[in-house]
Amino acid sequence: MPAARLAKAERLQPQSLSRLIAQLERDGLIKRRPGEKDRRTLILEITAAGRKALSHDMTARRAWLEGAMRRVLMPGEREMLAHAAVAMLRLADEGREDETEEEEEE
């Protein structure tokens, strides 16, 4: 994914993204290379170490959330959240469709 598209998608300032990319690369979590068609384009790729770190982080976050939901929420509230999650995913997909249409116009 080009870095400019990533900054826009994540609603980050380009300078903030540049610092983040540099740190992730130093940590061995991503690789960056120039684009094949346009050498000014920066292509980011996650490394094996990056995938492992991401998987570990997501697993820990999921475990925390599931535990918190079991401790704090009543069964009906958990069911309501499950339904809300489906609606939120539909909304997120709508946002992706809008971004795809904008990219095609460029």
C-alpha cells in the first residue's frame, strides 16, 4: 500500500506517518521500497516479524476484551454488542467503498 494512501486511510499527518514508518522499519516490522511504476511512491510491506508482533498484539487485545465483556456485561448486553458489531462492520465497509471510488477518480 502506498504510504500516502495509508496516511489518508488512517487519518494521520504525513509527518507523523513518516516517523512511525521509520520506527517500524528500525524495529524490523516493515520493509519499504520505491514503487515500480513511480519511484517516488513508497511501498510498505509487513515482515514476518511484523506479522508475528501484530498477531500477538491482536490476540492479547482480544483476550482482554473478551474477559472484560464477561466480567462487566450481562448476557443481554453482550448479545446487543454482537448485533452492533455487525452494523459497525457494514459502516466500515461503506467507508472503504467511498475510498475506492475516490482512488478510481484520481
